[in-house]
Amino acid sequence: MAAPFRIILRSSCKWTPKYSSIQPHAPKLRIPKRFLCTTHTRKEARAFPSIFIAIGLIGTAAYYVLAPTSHKTLNSDSFIPYTITSRQPISPTSAIFNISPHHHDPSLPYLLPSSKEWKYPLWSVEFKQPEVQIARHYTPLPPTDGENTKDGTLSFYIRAIGGGEMSTYLNRLGVGRDVYLRGPHKGFDVLKRLGEQKNVVFLAGGTGVVPGMQVAKAVLERDATTSVELLWAVRKREELQQCRQGASTKPWWNFWSTAAPAELTAEVEEPSAMGKQLARMKARYGERLIIRVAVDEERTRFTERDIKDALANGGRALPSPGCQLHDQCLHVHASEFEDPDTKCQCSPADRPGKNLLMVSGPDGFIAYYAGDKKWIGGTLTQGTVGGVAGVLQRKNPVLANDWLVLKL
């Protein structure tokens, strides 16, 4: 209401008696005080809108931070405090954080009823940065064998990146500090999309490997005939292994050559905290889980040929026009945080399902391998398939039918 008030004041400032300017010798008129406008009044009029705006911003921020909530356990409406209970450094900029809720929840929203198993094959939570009032999604690491999931403890692989306000903030926090979470937020239902098919190729950059680990666990636990190939690209080997100081990563005479990414075994020499997690998964699932690692500083990377070879093992799938789960065209405007009631429109007689090529990581990484995601109406959508995946589909149109491309 401040703007209309200012307009009224400025209009009154221009008021003059009807005859004062054309009858200079007319008797002096007495102008009511309510029509007098002084410089002081003008300044006050200009100040009112700014004051109202400032009060509104302060009030909004205060409500966001201090507003009382009836929730004391993890939920999708309000941020709940967790405490950092341990921190496992991996590199100067990355670590695995373990956090526990302040209040025990006997029915955690991300667990199956009366079970210690996760409800969703792919999910995340939001972390709040209270200093600048922003929130970002982070994916929890899947629990290891024997881990007690019912106590509410969650683990996250976090790496501080240049210009990343949230990741830099979290990387500064030590054991005993509080963080604030909201969720869970369900991602793509990969099991329904996989359907009767058996193969998943997950291409991950940096911390984008965590959704890949979630997907691998969910898919490989579903039945003994499925397989997952996890292709992980990192900047430095220290994300996977503890490097000896002064050790050379590549001979000088071989500097310009490009070696093939290495396959990870269950026996990783001097593994980092993330290396241990991946080695345990490899030991559990054996040949059904293939993990390859490309290290940027060693000039190894995943090429078009690597992706083509990984997709060569996919089974044939029937076309699925009009199905929200299996039609690639209907994913162009879809968000990865989909409606949980989304259902398959395929005929059960067709044994619906698609092999899955999933890409997760920084925006540039996703764009290079699968094409850009697109903002539409305030929602980040999948966009069309591009990048390396798009090139392979144009060269071999069968891939476009057999493989569904998903960007995280």
C-alpha cells in the first residue's frame, strides 16, 4: 500500500489555488494546512515506501528462521535440526558427514513400515544455509550391511566447490555443530522405469556418484538377474585412494596420452572413506556391479566409445508411446521430483520397461554427456537428450528405444 500513498502525497504537492496564478492582485487566499507541501513532507513521503519494504523483508526472514513448527522429526514441510556426530576427511575439500536427529522418530518417513529398508530407490533431503537463507538438495549415502537405519542417522559425501555457498558452508562445520534438514524428497522411480529390463548404466561426476550408489543398491537388491555399471569421474585420485605425498600420477613422457579408466575391484589399495564404501558394494554384488573410475588429473576420461560399449549389453525393449514412465518424449518437461502417484500406461502384456542411462554431477558434466536440463516455469526439467548420448542415438536409433536417459 506504500506506492498509492506516495502518489497521493505527490499529487497534493502540485495543488495551487485556482486563481492565484492568473489574478496577481487578487486578495491573498488562505490555503488550508492540509494542502501545504514542504520539502520535509516530500522526504517523508519518499521514505515511507523504503521503510515498508525493509520491514517486510525483515519480517519474512524472521518468519523463515524463527517461525515455530509442530514438527520435531524429519518432514517435507519444515527444517529439523540434526547434529554432526562424525566427519571423515577425504581431501582438503571433501568429507563424509554422519549426522543424527535431535529427536528420535519411531517411524522414519524414508523407511518401509516396520522395516529397516529404505522406502525409495532414489531420494534426497534439503540442507538449509542459515547465513544466506538458501537450501540445496543432497543425497544420503546408502546404508552399509548391518548399519542401524532406525536411529535416524544419515551419511553424506560433500565436496566444497568454488562459488558453492552451501557446500563451502557445510565443509566448514565440525563435529557437534547443527545442520537443518527437510525431506525426504522422492526422485525418479527407477525400479518402475526399469520394469522387465535388467541393465542400468550410471555416469557420475564427483559427488554425483552417491545417487548412483543409491540406484545400484536398489536395482541389485531387487533380483539376482539385474546388473549395474557405475562410471565415476573424479578430478583427483585422492577421492578414491589415499595418495602418498610426492607420488607422481603420470610419467612426464606419457603426459599427452589418454589411458582408459580403471576398473575397481573389492581390494582397493589404501582406500579413502568413499573408496571403502565402493569396495564394500563391489564385494557384495560381485560381477553384477562394474565400477570404473576416470581421474581427470591423470588424463583419463569416459569417451563416446566407453559409453557405447556400456550400452551394448542392454536388452531390447518395446516402444512405449504415451507412458509417463517409459516415453522419453514425455520426460522433456518432467522434473526428477515426480508425483509419487505417477503410473505406467503400458500394457502389462508388453512386459514394459527400459534400460536406464542415468547421468548425475555438475551441470557441465550432465550437459556434455546427456544435454542440458531446462528451467520451465520455475521448474528444472529434463530437456531433450543431447551430448554424447544424443550422438549415439543418432548413430544407432535402436538405442533411443531401448534406453531411457535420465538426468539428475
